[in-house]
Amino acid sequence: MLRLALGLSFLLAAGQAFAQAPVSGPTTATTPALKVFDTTGPNTGNEVDYTADRKGKPTVYLFVAADKWDRPVARFLKTLDSEVAKEIDDGYLVAVWLTADVDKTKEYLPRAQQSLNLQRTALTCYLGDKGGPQEWSLDPDAHLTAVVSHEGKVVKNFAYRSVNETDVSAVFEALKKAVKK
């Protein structure tokens, strides 16, 4: 009986640890600098620090693991873009591809934009290591990390190992709440 109880306790603890979302995103209150190559936004064809460019405006920074990019992630991005466009004045998304093949990504992202027809999203790629900028403390196992920022401050981080459009509401609500304060 004791063995059964210990075995069940172990399985329960292991299941809870597996179910928890990864921790990913800045641990500082201030939104860190973010230098990326812009492929579809207002700075197309240039390297830009989007944190400085957004100057404290409501922004969701989305870090996409390029090797995990799929239709559910695309639907998440499209749905969040649509919600922000409808309801948040000056709201914007900066989607950052984390990739080992920067040149291929620079070619691909404008085609993705044509397909998705995003209104309030810049598709960008990080030029450094595919793990992303160190000061952003990104979990390498997260398929997508969303960092909500307003007035130069990190409001909330979300990390997903699996994501789809049903996950948009939590990110969008965090952005709306930050804007209303």
C-alpha cells in the first residue's frame, strides 16, 4: 500500500511539473533593448531597436522559434493582430523569428506577411544566436514567448510549448489592462 501511495505521489508530481508552462521573458521591469532586422514593418530592410522605436507605446513582443512555426502559431499571430487593430490605439506587435538561418528567414517573412495580411505586426528576425537576445531570458523550449510591454515596462510574460488562437485572450487582456491603467 505504501509503495502504491509513493508511486501515485511521484506520478502526480511529475505530471504537474510537465503541465506547467515554461518561464520565458525578461525578469527586469524595464523592457530591454531589442535589435532586430525588420522585414515587413515600418523599418523594412533595416536593423532597428524596436524598444526604442516604440517609445513606450503598447507593444507585444512575440518570439517565435522558427523551427516550431506552424499553422496554430500563425493563427495565434493573426488573431492577436486582429484584436489589437480593432481595440488598442497605437498597439503593435513585433514578431521576432529566432532562427539559425537568417538569410532564409529574411526571404520567407515577406511571403508570410502576404499570406497572413497582418495589419499591426512587424515580422522581424533576430540576427544573433537562435536562442534570442540574452537580456530577454527566453526559454529555448518555448515555441512562442509573448512579452506585453507598455510605457517602457514589462507588464507580463507568456510562454507556450504549444499555442493556438484560443491562447490569444490572456495576452490581449494583459495588454488591454496595461493600457487602461
